[in-house]
Amino acid sequence: MQYLESKTFDQITPGDSAELTRALRDDDIGPYVDMPEGSNAAAPDDGIAAGAWGSALISELLSTELPGPGTVCLTQSLRFLAPARLGEMITTRITVRETDPETRHVMLDCLCTDSADAALVEGTAEVIAPDKPLRVPRSGRPSGQLSKPGAGFDALIAATQPLDPIVTAVVHPCDVASLEGALEARDKALITPVLIGPAPRIKAAASEAGLDLAGIEIVDAPHSHAAADMAVSLVRTSKAEALMKGALHTDEVMSAVVNKATGLRTERRMSHVFVLDVPSYPKPLMITDAAINIFPDLLTKADILQNAIDLAQALGVAAPKVAILSAVETITPKIPSTVEAAGLCKMAERGQITGGILDGPLAFDNAISRAAAQAKGITSDVAGDADILLAPDLEAGNMISKQLQYLAGAEAAGLVLGARVPIMLTSRADGALARVASAALAQLFVRHQQARIAP
């Protein structure tokens, strides 16, 4: 295995430099712009995309070469001077301008040039260099290659190929988005949908979008409340293995699910798990709970964690690493979530929470960044490598999830767990990808749970 090794601050002097040369390919800028078919020249918008690619190459050099692993990036100030062409060989160079021994800050000049040595991107970057040497495995990803949004879900869906589809009650799919998501999940052999709702409205939505409902069972229901009740009844009679929310409010689905007399309650508290594909994070990231439990207490958090751990194991993570989030890393009674974090870790030691590796309290930066954890002197198997983030409450979890989606380009799928079957509780604003990925999660979870109890 090849490794990357950092340069510590003491090893860095003004004038040090690093560079890489790469050809600009269409899949490098694909996440940012659709190229006209057969076109090789960069349009103005494509220049923006190439500039973003240049920024990615600069970040690549900072994190892998100079200073390398353990670098904390503070700022990048770049100017995009000219567009690039597909196939153009782009050289990216960073050069140390000055260093500050008191703060370990390093200022670097950054430059991207084409094969004619014309400047495309120029500017500066300021980073904190590591104070100790760090050696990490080198990724197999080509340098400078940007992630396609949702690309991480491709592996998730591929993992479902050996599995049989799960029969899924799709509740009130009376709009195009709900139907498209359900039918695409069917086409990928993730689910066998049973559409429950006003049949004329379902067929009208299908006609509007040009969707073929041939061979799909439709259960007529007069309105959304009745559709939710019928869907729950299908589960209770073992005619459905999962629920998928359509064009109705979450409360309508969940009120039918939590009904003490006719619902789908178990001894476990229900909770929601977001599974996010974050382009800047090396693996799927789960965040819980961001949709069901508003201010969970200690025992509720234990159930929330167990639900998330069970899902992670269904996705193939044998011992998921769980970061219990708070604002600080130390236990203080003034911040109750820090005390609860300590209690959850002790519960895991005593076998009250099983299957995961827990640590907390951890602040968000320490949970997902090794460099941040090292800078604060945190020694932990979880810090910087978390699979699951337990939010202190719903507001925090929801904000983290939405920020990652809208500011970091993350794609999100999600499930409600703790009921008799998993519930695909996608937002009405979600597209087909979120619904398909959620269906893949449900299929993997159902089949994994069945395998666990099989004789």
C-alpha cells in the first residue's frame, strides 16, 4: 500500500513548492456543468467549472503534498482568469510564501496554468501545518477528480443486486415525484410497489409524466389519511415489508404508524436516520435523529443509537464508529448533552447498546476531521472517522443535515427505524435519487434483519 506523509511546520521553509499536471476531462467538470454533446470548447459557464476544478487541484496538493495529511485549511482566495478546454494539460503549483512560527500558519501562492503557460487560476491559501508527522494510506482516486453528486449511492444500490425486491406500500403517490421515485426503485429491483391512494389521482399523475403503471397494484383509498391507514394494515397482515411516503405530510403517515391499537410500534423507540453521501467525506455519513424525536432523553438516545447501528451493520459496517455530538469535548453539567454522551458510552460498555464503537462528547469538527481532533489532542478511535453522528436534539441534527446538503453538495437518503418495518420518509422536495437510495437502504435493512433471525 502507498502512503502519504506530511511535512511538519518545522520542515517547511519559504520557497518550498509542490505541483501536479493533469488533463482536464469531461467527468472532472461533470458535477458542475453539462457539456454540449460533441463540443470541445469551454463556454463561459464551463470556465467556472474548470475554475472549481483548479481549486480542487490546489486543495489536493495542500492535503497530500504540502504540508500534506493533517493540514487544516483556513482560507483560499483565488481568481479565475481564463477558461480551460477539455483535454488541456493543466499544471497546478503551490509555493510557500511565508510562515508564522507562533501559529504554525503557512501562506502559499497558488497557480494553475495551461500547456502554453497561460495563467488560468491564481491566488493564495493559508493553512495550519501539522506539528507532528502523519502517515496515511493513499487513496486510489485520481488526483484532482471531483465527486459526482450522489456517486456514493452507486455502491449502495450495487450492493442490493443479489437481493429480492421488498414489497413496499407507497402511501398516497399522487404527484410525479412520488411515482417516479417508486417506479425507478422498482426498475432497479429494489421494491415491488403497491400504490395506495385515490386511484384517479395516481393515474392522472402517471399520465402527466408519461409513466406506465401496467402490472402495478393500485389500492384505491379516498384520501391521504385512509391511504396511511391502509398501508399500515398491509404491514400488519404481512402483505408489505416496508412503507414509502408519497405526496402527503409526514404527520399523516406517522400518526397511523404510532397508533397504539392498529399501528406498527415495537418496544424500540422510533427514530430517523439520514444517510448522506458527502463529496468531501470518504464514506457514507449517518446523522440521527433529525426528524422524529425533538428533545430525546438518555434512554431515547440509546434507542436512537441502536437503530442507527443496526442500519450501519445492514450496510456492511460491522462495528460502526459513533460520535455523540455536543458543543465541546469535555463533560460539563452546564451542557446536558455532554453528560448524556458520557452515560451512553458507559451504557455501551455495559452491553446496553451493542454493535458500535462509541465516543463522546465530541464537537462536530472533531467527529469528522482527524486534523481537528489531533489539533485538540483528542485520542480516539472514533474522532475524525465517524460513521454515525448522534445529534443532541432534532434541531441540531436537522441543521447539520441540511447544511451538508445545501452547502457541501451532499445527497441524502433516510429511513425511520424502530417500527415493525422501515419507513422511507423522504421530503416532498426530494427527487428520485433520494427516494431510490432510501429504497436501497430499506431493502438492505429488511433482508439483513431477516438473515439475522433465519434458523
